[in-house]
Amino acid sequence: MKENSFRLENNSFDVIRYFAAFSVMLLHYTYYAMALSEQKIATLRGIRTITEIFPGVVILFSLSGFLISASFERCKTRKEFFIKRIFRLYPELWLCTLINLVVVIILARERLDGSIFLWICTQIVGIANTPSCLKDFATGSINGALWTIFTEVQLYVILGVIYPWLKKMKRNGWILLMSASVIMNLVCKYITDHMDGAVDKIVERIFIPYFLWFLIGVFCYQNREWVIPTIKKYIWILILIFAINQGFHVCSYGYYEDIVSGILLPFIIIGLAYLLPVKRIKCDLSYGMFLYHWIVLNVMVHLNVFGYMPWQICAIIFIIVTLLTAWLSWYLVRKKYDRHHKKAI
């Protein structure tokens, strides 16, 4: 099948990005809303179940594998690829760090000590951690979602190094590499089930358990001439298997997500991107939503908003403030980048 049998840019990846961001946001929101609110609402449990069935992290990494492969091919050199990745990720992260620091100074100045300087140093390179002086502040994590950003950085570096090799890989090579990534995910699950908390934290922050989902995205892009049409043809079968596995808990073993769903969901999401109506969103706030929603959540927990407002009002505040902050970040930092580096897919 020829590549021009479909247009690669005719997709709904922008919409799916937002879905993934909202999934992560609501996963975290429902946890604290259910824990801190006196209202034990079935609707909250239902929302949380949806976010667990369609985990934003799995979607994020699989989309990244597909889209970053396309980005690499548009670059003339590895140096250009890495420079673009730096300017895509870090300026907004630095602004987020500054805003987070201001929020902490306003709300918890008396708690701060020298550990805050180590936190700043790690944040500017994308390593997530919480300074010791803020372990008991609000949620107990100064920005609990940033581990995904550091994992993304690792995956970008790995892709930049091995992509030319992946591009030459034949079918048997893909089978072996995919099998190895499945084994790595399962081994990480076994290790974290049998080791202490420190090991669990290390595994959580390295790329190894998430490589499978990213690799599926790379595979789909590399073999897009036949993979995309095939997924579109059999999408309902994949969705049916996925639904049966989720509904009857056929498989429940795997790191972060059971291994069956972790394999099926990336293919389903990429297929849906080419089945849904084409929709491009010029103002992409999804990255800012990942960066800022935990800061908003920390403020709400610290001020005990969940204790005296209905969860619905809290949800509206949480979403609106996160979107406004993400828009501000996009407007101040990302907008100029987007103007000079228009997305091709």
C-alpha cells in the first residue's frame, strides 16, 4: 500500500492530546476529592474508573512515540532534533517552576529551608522531586505529575540515538524488540511488588516500564503505510478485546497498566486518530495542563476547598484555573515557538 493512500496530517491527535491531559487531571482530582470531601459520590468513582480504563500516561507515551518519530524525520540532524525538543519542553517547564515557587512562598513560607534550592536545580532539568521541607504540605508532592516529563526526556534521548537503526529494522527485529519491551514492563512490575519503596521510586522515574507504549507509537509511524489502514479496518475487534479484558479483568498483571490493555490501547488510540473527524487545535494547552494541574490541586488541598464546597464546584474551579494557567503559559512562552515550528501532523 502506498503512503499516499491516506494523508498523514489528516488526524485528530490534537483532540486526543486533550483527552489524555484531562484523563490525568481527573485521575488526580478524583483521588483527593474522594479522600477529602465529606460527599462520597458515585459519580466521582465513575469518573475515576474512566480515567483508569483510559490512562492518560499510556496515551501520552504512545502518541509521543508516533509524533516524535515524525519530528525526527523532519529534522536534518540529531542536533536539530534535540534542540527542538529542548525548546519544546523546557521553557514552559521553567515558567512552571517559577510559578510553583511563588505559590509555595505565598502559602508555606515558614516551611522553606535549604532543600528548596536543590528542588529548583532538579526542576530546571526536568527531574521531579519534592523538597524535604514540603513533604507535609498539601498533597505531599510539590508537583506529582512531573515524573512523566522526565520520562519523556529519557525517551526522546533514546529515540534520537537509535531511530536510524529502528528505521532499518525488519519484521523479525520488531518482534524481538517488542517482546523485550513487554518483558521489561513485566519485570518492573515484579520488582516493585517485591522490593521496598526506594526501588519503586527509581523504577517509576526511568523509561524502562513505559518503553513498550512509546515503542508501539514508533512502530506505527515507521510502518504507517500498512499499519494505519490495518488498525482502521480491525479497530472494532481491538476495542472489543480491550473492553472484555477491562470488564472481566482477564489480565491484571503489568506495570502501571495490565499488559494486555497496555498493548491494545496505543494501537486503538492511534487508529482512532485517523478515524475521528479531522480536527486541528491551534492553541495546544495539553502540555500546560500536565504542568499546572497539580499546583492548582495543591492550593485547593492546602486551603481545604474540598471541605466546604461541593465536589462539582471544586471540579469547575480546578479545571478552569488549570486551563487559564495553561493558556497563560502557552501565550507567554509556547505561542512564539508554535508560530515558527508549525506541526506537520
